[in-house]
Amino acid sequence: MMMVVFLALLGASCLLFLGVGLWMTCRTFFTVDIPVGISHPKKLWLLYFLFQMLVALGMILEKLRICSMPQFIHFMHDLSPYSKDPDVVVTDLRYGSVPVKLYQPRRAASSLRPGIVLIHGGGVVLGSFKMYHKICCCLSKESDSVVLMIGYRLAPKHRFPSAMNDCLVATAHFLKSLDMYGVDPARVVLCGDSGGGGAAVTICQKFMARPDLPKIRAQILVYATLQVVDYQLPSFQQNKNVPMLSLDFAIHCMHYYLDISLQWKSAILKGAHMPAQVWEKYGRWLSLENIPERFKQRSYPPVTRAPLNEDAYMETDILLDLLNSPLLAEDQVVSQLPEACIVSCEYDLLRDNSLLYKKRLEDLGVPVTWHHMEDGFHGALNTFGMGFFQFPCATRILRVMVQFVKGL
């Protein structure tokens, strides 16, 4: 009897998997936009298809109340073992309740090394030590730096501002312990990709008024999430269906972390979630005039802001919090930020965030090193070390990060 039940469950599971696979194949084929400028388009389509399969299966498990979609993706990804790099010493630590990993070059140092605090991306719902292990090993070894990666709490189990609080606590702890790790206090860099990039900027802003901590030397931002207010910028229209970050998935991440109901999605996309005075106040920093013309050449549908939906505004005003939108900080704050290395990708939903932040920093006299990946897409860096699925721009992005640190 038990064997019959087992075979029935196995058969049902196979049918479910095949059904989801067929549905995702059709959905990915008809809805995903793979721009001609991306190298290895078939490889990207396959990678995105596999990711969407995990998302779809995770959503089914979430509706069945077995686990959340992000938890399922983490479980599947982390089934693979850690790879060991003989040239890097990796140490697991806890700063209070926050887990961190320390990466140090094995070879002896002749002087104090740079320190890099790496805050991973993933929309505050994805990302793990394993996902960034090879990146951290390479960054530590090639730049001869001590790298600290923060394992901050993730949504939906831990919502705003849990992740940011963890990052602030761990970064402060590291800054107070630099002598223990042989780190030069004059060369500490905050680094992050996607949501981690936004967190890195926020920490820079928060720690400017901390005389008890060493001053942050620089910020490295890879396709960073710098504002979550305006979704009508050109890149949000041009790249809304481009892997690996679609507009729909970005909204879902916001829903998980900020606990904003998906019923306000339409109002947010139409700009009806903010009153006129908000757009007027921040318009000078979010204006299309701040984006170079060459990034507007790819056609995109013109968007007109809809009238204010007051209910939506009451539920989404948290988007204006500088912990979520550090791009909107006042000039007196932004002008004091450290030197920045900004990496943007042409086929990234968040591309224009980087361009707007670059313009703000330059206008206020903050030194900026900018690298634009013409064939890049959101999440490209995470393909580093993935073998067949590694993209050329992943290596270039990592090389940019290494060279910038070595030049400090």
C-alpha cells in the first residue's frame, strides 16, 4: 500500500514538474526580451528559464504554505557544495546576531591591506554566502584585500528595516576591528550590487557623522538599487522584460521586503502613488534631463503620470525613506560622500539609477569612476564562476572592482 501511495505521489510530482516546465517554456518564449546587444543570448534565455522554473515552483509551494518562494530558491541553490580556493582563508564569524564571512589572502602581507565590506544583492529576498563565495574569493585574492561579506536577514521572514540594521551593525563592528584583521583604516571600501549597492550608499551616509569610526574611503556600486520611487525612467520601460530582473519581479521583491500590497502595483508604475509636491521636490534629481541622450535612443513608450491615488500614497510613502532611496538625500549629505566606482549595464532595469547617481555625485564634486557594460544585464556578476553560464561581462565587472581597489 505504501508503495502505491509513493508511486502515485511520484507520478503526480513528475506531472506537476512537466506542466510547470511546459508553461514556463511558453511564457519565457513569448514574454522575455533578449536584446540583440547581449552576448550569448541563447545561454541567457536558458539561464532565465531555469530561474523562472524555480520561481514558479517556489510560488506553488508558497501558496501551499510549505515555504516562501525565496526560501525554496535558496534551498535549491545551496545544495551545491562550497568550492575551496587554496589562496584564500575563509572564516565564519558572528558579529552579535549577524553572521559574516571573512576572506583573507593566504599569502603573508608586507603591509596593511585594503578592507572591503561586501553587501550582496538579491532584492533583499535572495542572495547567500554560497551565491557570492567565488566572487569574494576572487576579489580578496586579486585585489589583495580583506573582504567581509554580511549575511543579513532576508524577506519575507524579516521585513524592513531588518536587513539594513544588520548591515549597519556588522559594518560598524568590522570598522572597530580593523587592526585585528590587518586592514588599513584609510582604505576601507563599501561595496554592493543591486540592493546591496543601495545599502552601501546608505551606510556611507549614516556613518559620515560617526567620529568613533574610520572614514569610508570609497564606494563600489554595481547596478545598484538607489531609489524605489520612480518606475517611469527610460530603463524601466526599455528593459522591463529583460533577464535577470524583470519589472514584475522587482515589484514582488518590494512587496516581500517593504510589505507593500501588490494591489498598488498599477498605481506605482503609473506614478499615481506620490503627490505632485513629491515629484516637484525630487524632480531635479530624477529628471530625464540628467540621463544622457544616448540612453534614450532605444525606443520606449512615453508615460504620463496618473492623478494621485491617495490610498496608494498612504501605503507606499515608505518608498521615500532614505534607507530605501538614498539617491534622494539632500545635497549637503551627498556632497560629503566618498569617491565612487559605479558600474552600470545597458540592459538592466536599474540602469538609470546609476546614471542619475553618477550625475548627482559629479555635480557636487565627488570623484566618480564610471564603467558601462554595453552587453551587460542585471545580475551578470552572479554568473561569475558558474562555468557554462558565466558571461564575459561578469569577468569584466570583477576586474573593474579589483583594479579600483588596487588603485586606492
